[in-house]
Amino acid sequence: MIRPTWTPTDEQLAAIKRAQDAWVARDAAEDAAWRETQALRDAGVPDLAICDRIAQVSKPTLNRRLGPRKARES
């Protein structure tokens, strides 16, 4: 089946641009949140304490995103 052509209105184009901007902002905010979470790890905060205090982060998600915690050097 041939896909019908679509010519967006100015209002639709503006709505698309707003949605694109929202997704870009969300991605930037998520990246910043993970940088801050990595900073917590770097500061020695235990992973379980991070997960207990940040409801959106589970231990598997933390490890998937940042990798397993490196062993401490003696």
C-alpha cells in the first residue's frame, strides 16, 4: 500500500518542534543525572545508599548504566 502524502500545517510543525525539543531536554537531563550519580560513586557513597535515596535507580540499572563498581585499591 502506498503511504499517503502529508503536508503539515504550521501549527503541526510547531508542535513537532516542541516535542523534539522536549526529547532533547529529557536526554540532556538524564545525562546530567547519571553524571551526578557517578559523582556519588566517586565520592564513596555505597550503591545501595544511592538506590535507596533515588527511587528511579535500581541496583541492576545502576550497574547497567555505570558498570559494576570498581574494587577499592588498598
